[in-house]
Amino acid sequence: MASESFLSIDDQPVSMGQVFRYLQANRKLDGFIGDIVRQFVIERELQTQTQSSVSSALVEQAVIDFRLQNQLTDPKQFQDWLANNGLTYEAFHSQLAMNFRMKNLKDTVTGPRLPEYFIERKVFLDRVVISRIIVEDKELADELRSQLQEGSSFDQLAKEYSITDDRIMNGMVGPVSRGTMPDMLRAAVDVANPGEIVGPLGLDERWGLFRVEAFLPASLEDVQLKQALQDELFEHWLAEKMQSIPIKLQVD
């Protein structure tokens, strides 16, 4: 079987064995097999999911919505778009149906685990908008803190004294993940109020003053965030499934 022609190039037959050798020579064999195993696991799981069937009416509505969103209401324009993308209407219909089935599968797989996973990841998902003044010695940091307490402008001092590139933006570094902050800074920021200045704090042989601008807590009400977490969880689940399956490669 492995010696039979798999495809032909310049009228010369290429066997499956040759295909695998070419993939191995280009270090793409593992990825090729991984893609096959991935699709095998997904399709087998879809066959076991009773919720995987999708009504034709739902798919037809998705087709209508797609055509409206992409200004393809004219039948000829839609047919041209299908042809340009190498699709028939039946193939496009099947793709949309598969999208719905995959969504149902992801919801089933990730639903029970999602709230717990969100809590585990929340420290990295929560963000804080901060501005900073970074200097090289503590004496200057203390002096700047005193000036701020006396009413000096944080923005002006950041422009004048900060040694980081964000000084041109008045020290604004934008939204920062709480989970990526140094522990000392995160602890100080967590108990501060918007507009409050914390520091000086010693960080990496430098000293910083930080102004808390706003807190941006993560929420599962955020549709994009929820989708991203579902995708992460699904990939974890899929990887575990793939690792548990014995694989034999039988090519001459």
C-alpha cells in the first residue's frame, strides 16, 4: 500500500513513502502527523457528541448574515466570491455547519472548567493603567516624591527626570497585566486608589514612582476574553487527548 502512487509530479509518480521521507527531510513530519491526529481526535469526538448536529435553518441564517456583512447580497457577486475562494455553495455551507459543531464541542468541553480557569488566570488578565518616573538613585526618587507631595506635576517631573522612553508620554506605560508586575509593585498598586502615587520602590537597581491611573479588571462578560480562554482550555484538552492515543506509522 505504501508503495502505491500518492501523487504525480511532472508525470512522475510519488509514493506515500517518498512523501513521508520528504517531510522528514524538511523536519515537517511531526507537524504533519500532529495535524492528522488532531483532526482525527476532533472528528471522533464530534461523532460522540449528541449536540453536534446543527439545524439547516441555523446554517442558512449564518450564510445570509455572512453575505450581508460582506456586501455579497447580489447572487453573481456571491458566486464570484465562492469561485475566487475555491468553494462551492455546498462546501461553504459545510464549513459554516462545522463551525457551529466546533463551537458546541468547545462549549461542552470547556464549560464546566471555564470559571475555575478564569480565576486561575485572573491575576494575568486584570490590567492596571499606570504612569511612572524611573530614576537611578534613591535620593533623587525621595526628592521627587517630596516635590509631588508639595504639588508638583507628575507629568512634568516624568518628562524631566525619568530615564525610560515612556517619559515622552508623561511616563504613561498604558495597561499592564497585574501578573507581569514585580511582586512589590503589584502589592503596592493593589491597595492604591486611582490617582494615588506609590513609591519610591526599588526595582532592578533603579527607583520608581508610580501613579495609578485606572484599574481594568477582567470579566467573563467580555466576549473576546471568554472566547480566548475557551480556546486555551480546548487546546489543553485536545493536547491531552492526543498524547493518550497510541500512534503507529507504517510506511515502507
